[in-house]
Amino acid sequence: MKRQRPHSEQTVAVLRALAATPSAWRYGYDLCSELNLRSGSLYPILIRLSDRGFLESAWEEAEPGRPPRHVYRLTGAGIAEAAAAGHRASPARTRPRELGTA
Amino acid sequence: MATMRDLPRALLAFCVRVFGASRPDWGRAMLAEVTRIDDRRARRRFALGCARSLVFAPPSPGARIVTIGALVAGAASVATVGAALLRYPGLASGAGTWVAVCGFCCVVVLYVVAAARLGVPVLERHLLTTALGAGTAIAVTWLAVGLNASENGPKGLGSLLLGFGPLVGVALGWHATARSGSARVGLRCVGIAALVAGFAVFLLWAGEAVVAAGRPYDAGLLRDFATSGAPDLATYAVNESLGTGIMLLVLVPLVSVATGFVGAAAARRTALA
């Protein structure tokens, strides 16, 4: 069985934010704002979660004169991973706090 | 002022063009997001962060698949030739044989290095799967052409099959370029498919010849053997098959890349029109 490294604190925060409303599609910039996470940290996390099958993405319907936005939500495996990551993390580590260190 | 306001977006667009070809969806996603941010400072910070993440994008699992697959195929190809030399010592008839073996090894090393470069940074999962599938389809087509010729099948079928491989190459180049919006990604897909096809055709063609001692022996082979000076018929047949296999190892990827290039160029031209 493949051994996977534990998620970083920032990844756990992203998983928890997405798992809070698992059926809702979320925007990248909104996640940055909500988690106080810089885009340079958020997108590599989203890319890794997508590569590992925890995140699904889609293109939103384009508004006139504006490009369509990319939206994200957790897959079934992602929801399970978020729950497992939540159990693994200690309460002190998952307390809301400043994450933008990138 | 509009230009100054769009400076972060221009910088990000530049990074997407230079570094984001392998992850086109993510580059487009970042560009779409940055246009939604009205606050100048937040816009600048967001664009700079995205640019940084594009430059240092994490390697995808596909990169490892392509590199490891090429290493395994390369090792298997060299092992096939090695097994042939061990099983049929008469193949090593002089300096020419070793020159040919060295040339073959150079081609294999070149392909493995090319695969490693094509795979990092690698394509999105859909395009990688499509490239692997197209490579397999091209290989099957070439093998079917060979089988049809050796079994004296209908000439019409041979021509039809011969045209199908290049069509797959064109379709792959077109699809990958149109989907990713980048001719570079399209050609990367074509390159991966070409290597898959080249290695698959060689391994099946040469491997079967080594295992079956070059059988079945047709009338032409029996006739030419008499004047070949080869020690025995099996050695002569395997020698012929290995020669054909090595030629296909070079020819199949070349044709695939050329036809894929046509597809990618056509898709690019259509997008620009």
C-alpha cells in the first residue's frame, strides 16, 4: 500500500473549508479570502488534491464579457480524506488563525 | 490607467504562457480569478502568488508514469536484442552487427530521455490517457499492416490500415491542441503517443521473432536464405525481423510525430482564425 505524507496545516484548512459545504462549488479567490491563504499556497494545494483524486473542478457558465471561472469541490474520496484529516489534527492545530505565510 | 491596472494580469498571462502549458486549466483558472479582483493591492498579490505557483507547480503523477514507462520499455527493448544475440549467436557476424547494436542502443536512450522531458511537466490526466490510447492504436495499426502483408491479405485492407495510423496522429494533435489551447501541449501529447507506438511495435515484432525463431518462413525468405551465408534459417529469419523491428522503431515515431504536427498546426490555425 502506498504511504502518503500527512497533509500540511494549510491543506487541512482547505479540506475543512471545502468539506463544510461539500456540495457547493467554491472559487479559488474566495478560498484565499476565507482562509487568509495566499494564492501561491492555495493553488499548489488544489493541484495536489486534484492529482490525488480528492478534488473535482469544473468551469462555471461564463458571464458576458468575462472569462468563465474555475470552481472546486471535494469528491467522495476528498470528503472522506477531510474527515480523516480532521480526526488526525489536534484541536490546537486546526484553530482558525493566520495561515498566509507564503 | 487601465494598462497599469492590468499589469498583474499581464504578468500572470505571461507566466501562464511560459510555464503553464502543462496545466492549461489551472493557468486559465488563475487568469479568470484575477479579473474578478477589484482591489489593486489584492489583485497584485493574487497574481504574483499565482505566478509563483505556476513556476513551481508540483509534478503530476503522470510525469512518473511516462518516465518509468519509457525506462521499462527501453530496458525491455535492449533485453530483447540481448536475448536474440544469446539465443542465435550467428547474428553476431562481424563489426557491422555491433555498429547496428550501438545505433539501436542510442535510439533507445534518446527515446527514454525524450520521454522524461515530455513527461515533466506533464499533461493533465485526460490528455495523458488520450496520448497513451492513441499510441496503442497507432501500434496496433502498424502491426495489423505487417500481419496483413505477411499473410498475403487483401491489398485494399492493407492500404486502409496504413492510412488509419496517420489519421490517429492527426486527430490526436488536433484534439490535444484544441483542448489545451496550446500547440506545445498538443505536440507533447503526440510525442508521448509516438514513443508508445514505436516501443510497442518494436517489442511485439522483435519479441515474437525471437520467441518463434522468425517463423513462419515464407517462400521469399527461403529463397534469400540460400545466398545469405547465414549459419541457419532461424538465425537468418530472426536477423531479418530484428532489422525490420529496428527500422519500425525509428519509422513509426517519425510518421506519428509528422502527422501529429499537422493536426496540431491545423488546430492552432483554426483557433487563430
